[in-house]
Amino acid sequence: MRILLFCGKGGVGKTSLAAATGVRLAALGKRTLVMSVDPAHSLADAFDFGGDLFDSRTGDPYSVAPNLDIQEVNIQREIRRHWQEIAAYVSGVLRTTGVSGVEAEELAILPGMEELSAMMYVNQYRRESRYDVMILDCAPTAESLRFVSLPTTLEWYMKHIFPFQRTMLKAVRPIANRLSPVELPPDNYFANVAKLFSRLEGVDAILSDPSITSVRLVTNPERMVLRETQRTFVYFSLHGLTVDSIMVNRVLPPEVNDAFFAEWRSSQSTILREIDEYFAPVHVRRVPLFTHEVLGRQRLEELARALYAEDDDPAAVVRTERPYSFEKFEDRWEVRVDMPFASKSEVGLFKKGDELVVEVGTLRRHIGLPTSMAALEPSRARLAGGKLIVEMREK
Ligand SMILES: Nc1ncnc2c1ncn2[C@@H]1O[C@H](COP(=O)(O)OP(=O)(O)O)[C@@H](O)[C@H]1O
Ligand SMILES: [Mg+2]
């Protein structure tokens, strides 16, 4: 079973590329699900299933072709199903602080709930062996990232805080409810958190297993989009997910030579070079800008042909090595970079803004540093077991 996450900034083409990938996989005979997690769903639209044909409000998997289901996670229904107690408690607390009813209910929809709900489905379908490939069309970067760390956060909470809080609350509730203006969570709140957790159990292991989960970062050849793609790449690496390809969408095709686009063409070619350099050795795919929107089955097939060669299997595992990983120690951080062929004499190291630049002979790797490490300086590097280990310390 494979899970493919399509992530990137809003409007770059995630939904189109995720849907096209689904179309190709289904044609190869794989039982495929494309699940939309973006609250601004457009998956059904990409298949041109509007109106009566498709009722996305049900939020259930819907068959659009042999071997191909789509599902748009419906957050309102998910809340009714799984988050009711939690949302009720949070909105109750908000109301006591003076936030009005409707607003409190809106605010009680915590960021990341869509993603967590999607993860519960992924977990469920995995247990049922329902699909060979599950493709997640994620929400735009900022929101879609949080769920990556949520299962681990939840696990920590369940182990350390939850049992303690629960016992303590049992003891203090009778008095506290009389004194405190903020209502304490009722016992079914805890039962619900426990149930939610059990539905998510194992998801973090699936996400960080590169032979199951691969992230495909969708981007455009534009400076601002690239910056965000780099940040996303760093974030996923930090959380142990493997990005196995970068998909650069909307590349001007060679036949466009109108003077109006001359500057676009030259900036695109500069940025395409930067993309290759920054993300190497991760595979970079380019997708041309079409003369039209990608709407409906035929257009999706056309997009799939631009994206994949005839004999390409979009679900193939192409990378199991993380390009780099970070580890924190008491007095330092370590950045581990895969460098099977490097010998010590050739390695050069320096920092450029919030990037660590590693040079091995003529090869240069840029490693984006997470915010928490951006102020550190490389202090030492050593090669061990085909990996370059760079120590980072405060200046
Ligand atoms: N390569 C392309 N050429 C032309 N139009 C495209 C291309 N890729 C996507 N589009 C169109 O751009 C719009 C946004 O794409 P979409 O896949 O919905 O982006 P996202 O899901 O990242 O927000 C859609 O109307 C889609 O049909
Ligand atoms: Mg979309």
C-alpha cells in the first residue's frame, strides 16, 4: 500500500496533479483513492462532477471510474462524528470568555482537524486493505503541515498529561465547577479524546515510513512559490517524512515566444536551475502550462501524460533515503546528510542566510535550516557510514 501526499501553496496545481495521478494509477489497475483535505474542495470539479452527479456533502468515497474513488472530507460531518465533545467543550469555554455562540462554534474548529480526520480514514482504509494507493490532496502549505506533527503531539499528550489531568479533574471537579467561571471538561471529553487517539494510532509510523508514504511537493517556477516550497521541504524533513519528488507546474512551453512572455521565460529558466540545484538528489518533474484549464477526465489524462512517461508507475517507491535529517542533543544539533561517495578531504561547509551549504568536490547541496536552528553555526563535520554529520552550535 502507498500513500502519496500532494502539498504546496494554494493554486499551484495540487488538485490537478493529484487527480491526474489518480487517473493514471487507476488505469494501471491499482485500486486508488484521491482524498481532498483542502476545505476549499475542488476535486470533484477537477473531474467535472458538478451538481447532481456528485454530492460531496456526504464526504464518503465516490467512484468516478473503475478502480478510482474520490473523497472530499467534510469537516462539519467529521465534527459531528468525531469531534463533537471536544468542539462542544472548546466552544463552551469560549462562550464563558464572552465570544458569541456562532463565533465560538467557528473557533472551535481547530486548525488541523480536517487533516486529522483524513488520517483517521487513511488508517481505517489501511486496516481494511481497501486501496492500493491513497492520494491526499492537501490543504495549502501552512495548514497542511500541522497534521504531520499532530499524531506525535497527541501521543505525548496521551502518555504524559492525559492520565494525570483526568485523575486530578475527578478530584477537583465538584468544587472547581462551583468556583471557576470556566467549565471543566466533562468526563465524556476524555473518553472522546481517548477514542480519537485510538483511531489515529499507528499513523505516525505510516507517515514516516518512506516505503509507504511519499510527499510530492507541487510548485511553480516563481521566486515566491519556490521560497515556500523550500520551507515546506525543510519542515517535512524535520518531521521525518520523505519528499520523493518536486513537481514544477506551469512551465512555459518552448512554443511560447511572444515578447510579452520574454521576461517570464528568462526568470523561469533561472528558477528552474535553482530548483534542480536546491532539491538534488530529489527528482524534479516539469509540467508545461496548458492552453486551457485542467477540467474533466480527458484533460486529466492529458496532464498525466505530461507528468509521467508511458511506463512510469506513479506509485513506485523512488526514494527511501531521507535527503537529510536533524537531531537535537543537549549542547548541539546534528544535521545528517546522505553522502555515500564523499571522502573527507573534499567536504566544504559554510552558512548562507538560513541555509547550510555543503560542498563535495564540484557538487553543492543547500540545506534549509528550520527556524530553531537558523542562528546556529556549523562547528564540525565528520563522515560516518556514508553520511556526513555536521554539528551545529551557538556562536
Ligand atoms: N499546467 C496547467 N496548465 C493550465 N492550467 C492549469 C495547470 N495546472 C493547473 N491548472 C489550473 O489552475 C487552477 C488551479 O489548479 P488546482 O489544481 O486547483 O490548484 P491547487 O489545488 O494547488 O489550489 C485550476 O483551474 C487548474 O485547472
Ligand atoms: Mg486544490
